[in-house]
Amino acid sequence: MPAPDVIVVGLGAMGSAAAWQLARRGRRVLGFDRFSPPHTMGSTHGRSRIIREAYFEHPGYVPLLRRAYECWAQLEQESGRRLLRQTGGLMAGPESGVLFTGARRSALEHGLPHEVLTAAEIRRRFPGFTPPDDTVGLLEPRAGMLWPEGCVEAALELARGAGAELRTGEAVTSWRADGDGVSVTSAGGTHRAPRLILSAGPWMPSLLGARGRALQVERQLFHWFAAARNAEMFRPERCPVAVWEYAPDRIFATQPDAGDGLKAGIHHEGETTDPEHVRREPTAEDESAMRRLVERYMPDAAGRVLEARVCLYTNTPDHHFLIDVHPDHPQVILASPCSGHGFKFASVIGEILADLATEGHSRFDLSPFALSRLGNVF
């Protein structure tokens, strides 16, 4: 292969999408991943991930989501795979809570189709759900599930088909920017390119050295439950994806049973760790914490656990994304961490990274994801 135009380090959600977008534009891409994506060692796995549009985190994400839907459809068309299933999505909690108020704000500011449901209406519409009486829900029709492993496989296959060289099972040990280019060293040698994209998820802190101290890796759990009763109520045809605020600022999410059981996960309550020392085996305590919530909000779904897996979040201090050029090296682009809510954006972030690497700018306002907002912590 001739010398690459762009080296991509980390081929999970963001890196695979960037490699695809760059290669389809005719750019020479060299990609590295220490494992063989899709794999279970980082953040991009779990069989299904929620995509939702009435974004409670901030309405500024909605334009990105609109484009993400288009890019996922593009990836489906080019790969011939089905990667997204719409089920509708319920954002439910106290009327004054962060989840409902944030989702409603995004829906109203961007004119998104939605319904507001009382607890009684939620129970009537979705008999498997048993929310507390003070619950209010925002139901959006376009939400659903992405298949993360399939998305990564599709992007990497298309990137290879367009000429990208993707080296899996080959960890990058160091990188150095000098002049107008970058040198990247792995077990296979040293390679140069004009541009470097670092999209290594939980390995970003180690790749960034002292500048990575602001980023924290968090241990998270997914559990899949067999229904105890009335399994048909939890099929995608009858059950939306759901995000629940079960206590002030405390959230868990559920996804309908698409063949592997009802999926449930608690959001942002895991211990701080790192990818080399994380406790990768789920524990009885992990299951107990998850089971209590499933029993409370959908008791008929709370049968035996079919499987549990550890996942990693890589978080910024404010839990917003990090997408920017390196403050010392403008030829180096940083993407991820995505703070536990980024997979749904991977398709559009791949496009953004390709734009930054080839054009030097993006049509989206990336200032909310800039390094400068972190002040002296980065």
C-alpha cells in the first residue's frame, strides 16, 4: 500500500465509521486496533444499542442525530445489511426530572413528533411496564435499536473494499507528531501519514499521556433477562426501547427482546477503572442491582438472567463528547470518549472525522465538544 493519507487508531464505533467515510472518498487509510473488531473488550458491543432523537442530554445533539439516521441508512444501503430497527422510544420519569424535561425540551425546540403519556397511559399502552404513579413519559416514534457489532462489521468491510488497510490484533504503542505529519509505531513497525485520528475509546487516556488525565474509564454492566411471564409483551413489535429516571438524576435503560432476552443496563453508576485492570466478570451484586429495577418497572420481564457482560464507558468531566484537534498538534484529531451515550452518533461522527481530516472543518458546530471547554483539566 502507498503511504496512507490518514492513520486511524481504534476501529470501534467511531474509528470504523471514520475509516469507511475516508475510504469511500478515495483516501488511503491505515487503521489499527489491538483486538479484532467487533469485540467485547471496550465499549462497542452488546448486540443492541438505543438510538433516540428527543435527546434529554441537550437539544444541541438533535441536528447530529438527524444526520446520524441518514448515515446509518447510507451504511445499510451500501452494505446490504439491516442495522437499525425502529421500535419507538419512551423517556419516562418524574415530570420535573432531568430525563423528561430534557427530552421534552429537545422535542419542542426541534419540532420532533412525540406524545406525552401519564403513568396510567403508559401502563395501558405497554402492559409490560409498571411505572410509579408520578411518572410522565415522552414517547417518540423514531427511536429504536442499532446492532453495534453489525454496524462495525459493515463499516470495516466497506472500508476494506474501498482499499483501506486495517491491521487488527496490532496495538499502537506510541505516536509522535512532527512537522506536518505523524509517526505511529506498532508491533509491526513505524508508519507515517499527514493526519492521525485517535479514536481508541478506553485506551485514549494512555495514548494521550498526561493530557489524558481528565478522562475516566467506568465499568458498566448489561444484563439480558428471560421473561418470567407474558414474554410477548416484551417483543420489539409491542415494546419500545425505554429510558427510566428511577431516582433523581439516576437512570437505567431497557431494550425489547429481539431474540436474546430483554436487555437492561444502569447508566453511569459504575466504578472507575482502566481497560487493563477492569473486573470483567459480572458479579451477583451486579445482577441484584439490575434485577431490582427490572422487577420494579417491568416485573413480568424479570425472569432468569440469560447473560451479563461488562462494558466500558470513557467519560469527560461533563459527560459530553470530545471531538477536536489536538491542542499542540493540529494534524492529530481526537474523537471519543463519548461518555456512554455515543454509539448512536458513530455514523455521523465518522463523517465529521473524515471532514476534519480532509477539509479541516465540519459543517456542524463542534464547540460543545471542544477541548477548550475542559479548561486546565486537559
